[in-house]
Amino acid sequence: MAKDKKHNTEIVTQSQWFDGDSVTIPMLQLLKEDGSLHKGVEMPEYDKDLIVKIHDTMLFIRTLDERMIAAQRQGRISFYLASRGEEAESVASAAALDQGDMIMGQYREQGALAYRGFTVEQFMNQLFSNEQDLGKGRQMPVHYGCRELNFMTISSPLGTQIPQATGYAFGQKMDKTGKCTICYFGEGAASEGDFHAALNMASVYKVPVIFFCRNNGYAISTPSQGEQYGGDGIAPRGIGYGIKTIRVDGNDVFAVLKATQEARRLAVEENEPVLIEAMSYRMSGHSTSDDPTGYRTRDEENEWKVKDPLERLQKWMLSEGWLTEEHITSQHEKVKASVLAALKEAEKVPAPHIDELINDVYDTPNGLLKEQLEELKEHIRKYPDAYPKTSGRLD
């Protein structure tokens, strides 16, 4: 068969059309829904300590989400985004990374941050935007960031972190750091132009980046099938950009761990960008501002409950003798108590001083910023009843 060397493509003499059915990506699954392993599986690198840490981190996040949704309903915090049903994706993938690798998340990666060592007190300080918050109270709740843990601050605009990840990974390659960047996003964010620009640049420049797509079935209220895309999900797009791609069961800790371990090796040792599409389901609403009963059924939700990633891992660990029902109960109560204690303390901490609003923009605040700050202070003094005392101190 002839080949057009200039365009690196085969030459045919009869029409051949290709569509979405031409490429279907299989899904890697090692751990069955009943907690048993498939026969003949190739397991990731792991030991008991690693799996116990993954489990305890997932349990912590599950409990944190439950308590903070309740806190939002009580009016104690303004907003919350839960990751119920998706904990395996962020925690198991973070477990496959080096502590020095950069994480760029969207807003369901609290599991990755907790795995790296973000404390319950740090979570609470951010959620209450108090003066001990690392972000100085400038972000919405759940928009975490931590320089010490190499976790880039989350940005609300959808998909902005994807090209940023490509650029950061390009810098890692140029500096020969031996590290990579992992970038998390949902399948809805993959509809943004930023996604396509990032993948194309990563493919062309061969940078050590792992694109991790959490396909949880919904972009807020828009279902993925039929309304977000017509093809076979997000994975084929990686192939289209010449990127090594894999699809995994996002509720399977071992599948996520193995895929990310292999992806990191490709990224760091071969400077190959990688796309992982993890198939999962968002058991909670998009956020505390969302009511999922308006666009999906209880029957649909119940179908996914049997695939719960935490319960699936617990079944396997119980069968291995690595976990007991007593540990699950005691750990849950321990975490619940620590979350509630940290919550009570964090809500007592005052808000950052209002002067913090203009710090960190320039090395030294310029005259215009100072003038605007004084105008704001005067406005608050004139209408004190319109601003809660917790919104920022004037003195």
C-alpha cells in the first residue's frame, strides 16, 4: 500500500469513512463490584500500608463531605461541593504520584489534597475563609490551594487549569526536574476550548503531563450521553491528538492506581503526555446549590450505589484480613469527631483584616489600590448593618 510521506498517511483508492463507532476504548477494571478481583489481572504496585492509607483518606473525605453539607444547610458555611462516589479517582491517583509532582485540580480533588497531608484544620480554615486560611479568605469554599503540598489553587472558571498544566509541565521538562503535572477535570470541562488547546500543545511539545478526566455522567445537570458529546466519551480525543490514552473504572481503586502509576512513568521517563478517562458517577448534587432530583431518577442513583468505590475497597480489604468492621466504625467516629471539633474552632476565628484585599497583587500596594481600599472602608462605615462583622475587620 502506498504512503504519503509528507503527511504520514496511507493512500487508498476507494472511499473509507470513519465515525465514532470506528474507535471504542475498553475500560480497565481489576476489582469487581463485589470486592473480588478478576482472574489474571496485573495488579499495581502496592502494599498494605498504601491501601490502608488510601482507604482511610477516602473515608475521611466521605465523612468531611457529609458534615460540611450539613454545615451548609445550617447556614454555617455558604457553599460546598462533595465528591461522594468519586473518592477513588482523586485518592488512588494521588497515591501513584511523587510528592513533588504538581497537582492542578478542578473542585472534587479534596481527596488528593488530603492524601498529601492537608489537615482537617486547614480544610476548615479555607471553608470558613478565616484569617488562618492559606488563601486569606479570597476564595469560595472548596477552592483549596497549598504551595507546600504542590497543589495549585483551584480556579472557578471551568477548564483554565488544563492549558496551565501543559505549560507547567513544559517548564518541568525544560528544568529536568524528573517530576510531572497531573490535571483533573470533568467531562463537561472537556467541552471547553482550553481542553483542546492544552492537549494539542502537550502532544506537540511532548511534556510530562497527565490529563485526568473524571467522567461522572453529568456537567451540573447536563447528561454526558446524548447532550455533551456524540462520540465514545473523552478518551478518543486523546488519540486524536496523538496522546497515549487509557479508560479506567473510576470506582476501582486498583485500576486507577495502576493506570496512574503507568501514566507517571510515561510522563516522567519518556516525556509522553497521557490522558486517563475515569468512568464514575456523582452520587451527590453538583453542589449544595443543585437539586439533582430535577434531572435524574432515584433508580439511576440506586444502580450506581452498588458500585460505591469505598464499599468496594472495603469488601476486598475485609476478605484479605486488612480491615475489620470495628475499624471502619471506629475510624468513621474518630474522623467525624475531628471534623466537628475543627469546624467549631474554625468558625470562631475572625476573618482576615480588610487590608489583605490588596496585598499580594504587587510587592507593595500602589496608590490606586490604597485609594480604592479607603473608599471601600468608608462605604462599610457608612452602611455597617449591610456588612456582617465576619466579612472583614477595619481595624
